[in-house]
Amino acid sequence: SFPDAMIAQPYQPAVETTGGASLVYFNGQYSHAVRKVPTAGDFRTQTHLGGTLSPVEPAPTERAVAELVLGSIAERPLYARIDLVEGVDGPLLIELELIEPALYLPLCSGAPARFAAAIAARLRERTHC
């Protein structure tokens, strides 16, 4: 337990206008992405606070940054969500979620099937079947 622990990041004004992108990967392969945009006058993108989620095709620069982040992980995760926000010089990593991410499966066509296929492939790898 770390009751006094915190992570601080410089505020990125773009979160108020363009929001952020969440890119989802299964077994190291890109699956889908959503854009999270806050309600007017806010910076929080959670839907229960008025933010909206919508499927999106990420920009090539967003994909490139996400894949650099994913490539920096020592072991390939079954799933990963990489959250980015636009900075002055391009996309910036806000969060790398590997433990309990929302994967936004219902929002993106084919995503549930891709996730199931990734699980099956990982099981085959682990059991050598």
C-alpha cells in the first residue's frame, strides 16, 4: 500500500477539445481504438461525467507511438490499452493499462471475436497444443 503515492503529469490542453485516444492491442496486434471526449467545459472523459466514447481509426502517429510503447514492454501482454493525448509535438502517452483496462469491446465491430481469438492463441502457446 502506498497511501501517499501519486503520479503527476503536465496538463495537456488538447484533452479539453480533442480528448484522448485509447488504442487496444491483443497479443501485440492492433485491434481497435476509441476517442474519449469530455463534455464542454470539462477535461474528464468518463461517460458518467458526460464524456463520450466513439470508435475511431487512429492517426498514423498515434499508432506509431502506441507501438513504440508496446514494444518497450519486456513480455508481450495478452491485452493492452494505450491511452494517448495530443501534445504540442504529437501524441503523448497518458496511461499504459495492462491490469484491468476497459477494452471497449461492445463499441468496435469484431473486437470481441479478436479478443477471443487472442485468448485461444495464448492458451495454445502455453499448452503447446
